[in-house]
Amino acid sequence: MPNITTRDGTRLRWKELGEGRPVILIHGWPLSADSWDPIMMKLADNGYRAIAYDRRGFGHSDHAKSGYDYDTFADDLADVMKETGATENVALVGFSMGGGEIARYMSRHGGSGVTQAVLVSSVVPYMLKTDDNPDGVPQSTFDEMTQGMKDDFRKFFTGFFKDFYGDGVSDEERHWAWQTTMHASQYGTLQSAAAFATTDFRPDLPSFTVPTLVIHGTEDVTVPIDATGRAVAKQVDSAELIEYEGEPHAVFATQTDRLGDDILAFLKR
């Protein structure tokens, strides 16, 4: 199982399929790179080098004692790109909190090497409801999530994945997600939730100067589309929005074929 070591000594597990132009896929909370397997295979079959990695604290990566903030996450992405040699003509694809890595990488690292970006059910630009972000999620909702995880971590995620997936997947898919989450660092899971809930990516949006595809389900109750996908489409000139009517958050599982086709069509432009 290959690993790369980040600048602060954290080991991240990564994997790849195929050869050709690199496409780096960044997973969502609280899963792992394995959530991208069907999309990786489709990319590899169509002449791309698909790369995915487990975020620090998740999957098979180190349960780091610190670094669960988006500056560090973006630095981790930069380290993955460097160590895998994926440094030119790269497409970045981020699901859910993974969209935040892309946004912060584009601003913090100047988008070095990136020529296209895809935000899938992404938390960008700002999840928290505030006076100037009225479509966001109330702080009380995040407080309830935090308390639920602290009270009974395992039980919380049994309920969480019902909304995450909606009705469009098997019980086995939900079980895989739950089981994957149980291997994550509880501390890292809590800290990462705080990061995606409170990080304001609106200042990062001007850094999206490359063609950007935004994909979001209209019935996403985990990351509401009005505060995120539609907001990006309005504020980023290079962004194109595709709405998946009636779909929940986890479109990588509920609309796998369609998502793969839409990503491929975008990459081939």
C-alpha cells in the first residue's frame, strides 16, 4: 500500500489507476479514497491517470494529532501532487469537503499545475449561516452534529448516512460507509467537521481562473445547494453548474454512471 509523507511527517495512503493526464480525486467526510473506485476505473478506461488519497485522519492514512484545517489540507494536496509527479495539466475533483481542498489550493498554492477543477456536492464557498450568508446551515445544526458524535460516535453515523445517501443505495453501501468511518480518527473526524462547517472560502473564489464544473443534487440536505453549488456558479465566471434533480448528497454512489460521464465530457473539452 503506497504512502507519501507530507511536510509535517504525516503519512497519507494513495492509489492510482491508468495512464495519461492526471486526475486527482479528493474524497468527502468521513469516508476514504475508496469511495472514488468506480470513477477511478472509468477514468482509467478512458485514458486518464486517476489518483486518489486518504485525507489525514481517514481511511488508511495516519491519525495525525494536528493539521485538520484547510491550510494544512491544501498543503497535503500539494505534497501528493509533488510526490506522485502529477504537477502539470492536472484536473482536481473534490467531493463535499474535498471541494475545500481545491479552493484553498487554488489560492494558497496559486493553482500550480491545475488546468481544470470539478466540485461535486462541495462545501464551497461557505456552509455556515450568517447575516451575509442567509442560505447557509445554522450553527445550531453543527452543534447538534458535534454533540451527537461525542455522545455516541457509532450511532450518530448510522443516522447521518440516511440523509447522506437518501433512498438510492443499498444497505450494503451504507454499511460500507459506516464501517469506513469507524476506522477514522474520532478526533480528526470532529476537527474536520468543524473545519468544513466554519471555513469561509469566499475569499478563495477569485483564484478559480480555470474551467470549473460544479455538480450538485437539488435535494442535498447535507450540503444545501443554494449556499454552495449555486453560489459558486453565480460568483465564479469560469464555473458551469449541472444540477442533479432530486438527488441527495452522495451522487458518487446514487448517480455513478452519470457523474463519470459528466466528468469525462468536461475533461475532454
